[in-house]
Amino acid sequence: MTAPADEASAVTSLLRLRTWTRPHRKAIIVMIVSASGAMLAQSLVPLIVGRVVDGPIRHHDTAGLWPLAGVALLFGLAEATLFFIRRYAMANAALGLETDIRRDLFAHVQRLPVSFHDQWPSGQLLSRLTTDLSTIRRFIGFGFVFLIANSATAVVVLALLMHIHLVLGLFVLVAMAPLALFTRRFELRYSRDARHAQDLTGDLATSIEESALGIRVIKSYGRRPQMLASFSRDAQRLRGAELTKIRTLAAFWALLEGLPQLILAGVAFGGVLAVAHHAMTLGQLVAFLTLYLRLIWPIVSLGWLLALTQEAASAARRIFEVMDTRPTILDPAEPAAAERGTTVRFDDVRFRYADADTDVLRGIDLDIRAGETMALVGGTGSGKTTLTALVPRLYDVTGGRILIGGVDVRELRLDQLRHVVSTAFEDATLFSASVRENLTLGRAGISEDDVSEALEVAQAGFVHELPFGIETRIGEQGLSLSGGQRQRLALARAVLGRPRVLVLDDPLSALDVNTEAQVEAALRRVLSGTTALVVAHRPSTVLLADRVALLLDGRIAAVGTHSELLATVPEYRNLLAQTSELEPTP
Ligand SMILES: Nc1ncnc2c1ncn2[C@@H]1O[C@H](COP(=O)(O)OP(=O)(O)OP(=O)(O)O)[C@@H](O)[C@H]1O
Ligand SMILES: [Mg+2]
């Protein structure tokens, strides 16, 4: 998603990282102090060189050389020690900071509702959690520290230059002034360029992810050349954006490199004149020139330090775009004590997706009695999945309410609600973990018997034949399972621990007739004690239910037993016609 860059200045967005820098403040101060110290130690050496020229060299005094050489050596040692300290503190603080932000960002993304994830391509989240965070780490551990250390060095060196020779020193200062103007223009341009490149990185991550997930479709439809072409186009666009960045940086850098050389020529000329007129000693001129050379690096480094700062600022902005999205599905301020009973009631429920302009559900009224199994039948795209997602509050209704045991689901604590309501979705998602972990998902208080029972109900005995039984790793990083096997595990996950309300979105669609019959038989046992809403496409699934609700045009058009609806509702007959001819009706 290419969100418009907000106009907050780089400093404002970087300042917002304060929350995370706080625990590392000491280490950051150590970094700044040691970096500045090292730079200063390095800058002071020219003064000693000046003394060497005016003292031992001029007077041919080799003995006088030793103390000065000793001091220079001390400066060198100090610089090395400070360098070590800075690198160590940097690794600690910057890596710690990156880990902290990453953890908080991930936790936040997990808290955000499904509707957020509908709108944000996963690649944009991925690039924020990876590249943007490492940009920030480089800035905190490096850019920020050297921005301060180099500025401090520049100020000290300029002061020393003026101390050695006021007029020449002032000349340097004035000649450098145009840089300030160009720096501002550079920052504005580079900030825009950097943002553009970061957004394109996110788009690229999205296409990599989609093509990895959709590799079967791509291959079997022979779409590889097209995918490659469109990927290359994206990659080229990113290349173009990066080149624009580099062009901006190169122009600025040329100025940063060129200007100091011109000034050097002026300084050398002025210095020679000053020495000729005895306004300056030769040693002072040598000190001035070597010291001036030490000024070039802090000035030149400004180019990439400011570039890094802009990149970090726009990375921070991109991260805060996510962080500033408030979770909309939250625990109630005053949660209801507990649901009383397990009836499920839809009371004039309306729902519209965030980016849609019509309601999917237009006033659903439906009562499911405690312990009853209600099948939900409706055409493709009629809103069945949407309706099931509203019960555990994956989305919140946009009108009306859903009551469990007479309590509005929005008045229950989320963990409580999701403990009462268990769901299995159309696409059986498995994680890269063992079968057991995929079933329990870390829920506490699940016994071995619960697991066996759930596997039995879902007819998922096949897991015992896997190489390591129930401890076998499955999912993307493990063993691949068939569609039917996945569905049975998702079903086992849903019935695990005998939830009081069960919501199943077409749980038997990928099963062969034999397995389907077995799962149904076992499911019938579970469903007998549970209030359930089961989306059904086939008569065999419908037959598990006590009653059937027909979803038509966003409303419940009819409720009754399967045979009642077959007899009285033509739309229902049409929906189940093709398959029902093959199966005996009771
Ligand atoms: N995340 C979403 N954002 C916007 N619109 C959506 C979203 N999910 C579904 N829709 C739209 O809502 C309507 C109902 O979709 P839903 O998935 O609930 O249908 P369904 O009855 O489950 O269909 P099926 O039988 O094919 O599973 C469809 O028109 C669909 O395009
Ligand atoms: Mg569906």
C-alpha cells in the first residue's frame, strides 16, 4: 500500500522513536561520547605536527621530538580504545532497539483486526518489519551518532582554525555557508525519493510472496514467463527509484567533495601569503592545512549521513503508519460477567466490508437454540463466510447485534468469547509446527485425551502414521499434507476441548465420500452437545443439522428442517438440487 507520506518533518518522525531508545539511552550516550572523542583525538594531531615543525624541525632538536611523538601516540591509543568502545556499545544498543521495535510492531499487527489485513498487502508489512527496521538500526547505531560526532568535530576544528589564524578561519567558515542551503534542498528531494523506493520494496515483497504461494497455479497454467515479466517490471521500477536516489545523492556529494577542494586552494594561497608577511609561522600553516583536511571528512560524510537520516525518517513514518492504526475490535470497557447459556441469536445483523458500497448482510434474524445444530445454506458469494466470521468478532457487525446466551458478543472479553466459540474456516490454515501444536495452538489445559478425542472426531487418525506421529512437523517448513488431511486437522482443532459454540465453514468440502461419512458420524456425536452453525453446500452436511437456514439476498429467507425446506422453498431445492438427486432424502 502506497500511503501518502505525511508532511511531518524528518525530525518529528525520528523523535517518535524515543519510546524505544529510552532503555538504550546510556549506550547511545556512550556511543556519541566515544565517537566524538575519537574524532577529536584524530583532529588534535595536526596541532602537534605544527609544534613539530616550529620546534624540533626548525631548531634541529631531535630530543624535543620525543615528548611530542609521545603525545601523538597517546592520541592514537585513545582513538583506538574509543573506537572499540563505540563499536561494542553500538552493536548492543542498535540491535536491542531493532529487536524491541520489531517485537512491538509484530504484536501490534497481530492485534489489528482482520479488516486491516484485508487492506494491507502482506509484502508492505514484511518490508516494514525487515528492511525499514534495519534502516532505523543503521541510523541509530551509526547515522545519528556520527551526525552528532561529526558536527561536534566540525565546530571544534573550525574554532581551532580561527584560533590559529582568525582571518583564514573566518574565510573557511563563510566559504562553507552555501552548503547549508543545498543541504536543505537535498533533504527534501531525498526524503521523497527514499519513500518511493521503500514503498516499491514493499510491492516487490508482495509479488514474491504471492508467486511463492501461488507457484502451483503459475506452473500449471504456464504463467511463468508472464510472472517473470511482471516481476522484472516491478524490479526495474525499484531499480529506477534507487537510481534516482543515487543521482540526487551523487549531485550533492559532488558539491560536498568539490567545494572543500576549492576552499583548500584559497586557504593554501592565503596561507602562503600570510607566512611570507610573517603573519603566521610555517608550523602554523602546516597545522592549519592538516587541520583543514580533517574538516573535509565531517563535511563530506554529511551527504550520506543526511541521506541515512532521511531514509530512517521515512522508514519511521512507514512504521508509524501501522503503529498508529488503532485496533478496532477490543475488549469492552466493562465486560459482562459471563455468557449465560449457549443460545446464539442474530438480531437484525447488518454487515458491510470497509471498502464496499453495499451491505453483504442486510438484516439477519436467526435464533439457534442451545445445543442445536443449524446448517446455513446459500449461493456462492451470498455471505455465509462473512456471517460466520461475525460470531467470534473477526469483524464487528455494522448494524444489529449477535447474542450468545443473551449477551452481546461485544460485551464479552475477547479471550472469553473465543474460548466459548470455536471455528474452522474454509481454507484450513496450518502453521509450521508439529501436529500437536497445530491442534492446541498453545492453549492451556488441553489433555492427551482431549487431543485423541478431537483426532477421532475429525477422523484424523492418519497423523499416527506420520514419521513422528503427532509430533511430526507440518506446514510450510514441514511435511505437506493433502487438502482433505488439512481440513480434518482444522476440524480437530475446532472441536478440541468441546467448545460450547461451534462455527464450521463448510468443514467437509475436501473429503472423499467415505471419509465424509466417517467424519459426519463422529461429528454428529460432538454436535449433539454443542450449539453449532455449520455452513453447508451438500445435502449430506445439511443432514447433520437439526434445522436449516437459507441465506438469500443478505437475509435469512427461510428456516426449517431439510425436508420442510425441500418441500416448500423452490430456491432451496435449486441450490441443493444437483447433489440431492444422488442421495436419498430421509
Ligand atoms: N475481505 C473482504 N473484503 C471485501 N469484500 C469481501 C471480503 N470477503 C468477502 N467479500 C465479499 O462479500 C460477499 C460475500 O462473501 P462470502 O465469502 O461471505 O461468501 P460465501 O457465501 O461464503 O461464498 P462461498 O460459498 O463461495 O464460500 C462477496 O460478494 C465477496 O466478494
Ligand atoms: Mg464462504
